[in-house]
Amino acid sequence: SGAWKDLVWLDTTRSFGDIRLKAPHNIVICEPDVLVRILAPEDWALVMVCSKVTGKMSNQDIGDLCKDYFSQGKDAVAVSQALTLAARKRGATGNLTSVVMRFGWAPFKPE
């Protein structure tokens, strides 16, 4: 029918390489949202998640989960897996991607 709902099969990662959706009509754009932030010495981790995770969890929820798991001595992989599971438990479906990087230069200090 040509409605946007007919594109439910489209995943974001596929949209970067599927020329059928870019030419001759620009149905899908591949311009990512980019945020540049200068890291400070007290920054101890970086978390990147897909929109399906943030659709079910707020930034505060994500930060709280990370703090909780890191304070339990968990590593970045365990925290990333916990984020994905938490989003799924809240009803997120499809591609649930999370990447957690723990920086070694700053100690983790739970407040």
C-alpha cells in the first residue's frame, strides 16, 4: 500500500546498506544522530544504546542500572547484558543493542 507501516521489516542497521530504499526515492536516510562530548577526568564509563532501549528506559534508568551493576563489581559486558535484558523485560523487542565501555583512568565511586 506504500504506507510507512509496511516497512516494519526494516531494521536500522539494514537501512545503511539497502540501496532500494534510497534510490530513486529517499525513503530511508542514513544520517546518524551524533553527539560530541569532551570526556572529563572524572568520567568513568560510556554507554551507547539503540533507540529501542531508550524507548523503554530513561537516561536515568540506564544510569542507575549501570551504577548498581558496577557497584556490585560487575564488568562492562555484564552491565551491557543487564541493560538489554531490562529493556526486554519492559517490553522492548527487535534489535536491542547496548555497548558499555568502562574507562580505566577514573575510579568508580558509587554515591
